[in-house]
Amino acid sequence: MKVSQLVKICAEMLQLDFDDGILDGAEAQAMQNRDIKTLVNACNFVLEELYRDYATSLRKTVIRVTDGFADTSSFKMCKVISLVDAEGNDVPFRYCDNGLYVQKDGCYNLSYARLACTLGWNDDIAMPSPRITERILAYGVLREYYAVTGDWHNAAQWDERFKNALQVSQTKVSAMRMPARRWV
């Protein structure tokens, strides 16, 4: 799904009236509209939130710590899942600008979740997890739209829908086992 398609869906749910063709037009034309710009920004904000909290695609790399600092600016990292030494022991660290502070110099194995890319009008949306659907993303975008516009009542309603949908998506489905056939 493209950002423009998600914005169309959200605009319909919000019952926003746009001029004919503005949603089908070029990015420059569409982004001149304040509501569309707010929806695209809300989409990017919610995607970042979803990547931060529900990312299933983790990256692994080896980092070198020199003078107590590991430069992670090129990784576009949103959070560290684990930092371990060669023997698999956890290594304490602190976040800082463009990197991590680590007590001992050396090489460490880093597992991290990546941030979502900032999306434009015609970009495809990549979800952080296969369990999170476009519908859930739309709920989050509507929550952010209402929060930005100051409609706290509707923002709270969409926030509840968003959180409930996320909770349901994360619930594991257990397969029910049917008993074997028997003669009566």
C-alpha cells in the first residue's frame, strides 16, 4: 500500500472533502493541503512508533568500541535489543547521540531494531511486522490526526481502537486439536 492510498482511506473515514483530483495528483499539489500534510506526517509518526515497539525484523552487526564509544549513526537504530561480547555475556551500555557508551573497548555483537524510513506521498509502506495490518496503521494515523488538530475526544476513541487492534494482532493463535475419529 502506498502512502497516498492510506491518506485516501483516512480522508474517507474523516469525511474530509477534497477537490477532485487532489488525492490523485502529484505530491507537490497534494502536500499543499494542510489536512493531507498532517495525515502524511501522522503516518510517519505512527510507523516510527510501530517500528520502535513491534519490529520483528531485527538487524545484527559487529561494532567496535573505541574510547568507550561505539558509533551507530549509520545503522538508523531505534533501540538496542542486545549487546553481547564474544562469549555471549550481556554488556552494559548507555544511549548517546549517534552511538552507545560502553565501559570496555573491543568488538561486540549488536542486535537492534531499525527505524522506519520517512515516507513521501508515493512511497510504499513497509510494516514492521506481518501481524500489523494497514487497518491498524490507519487507526493510529486517525488518532494522531485528531491529536494534532486538538480534538482530544476523538483522539482518545481512535487511540483505544488502535491499542485494542495492536493487542489482538499480538495475541498468539493456538491451533485447536480435533480428537481422532471414533466409531460410536
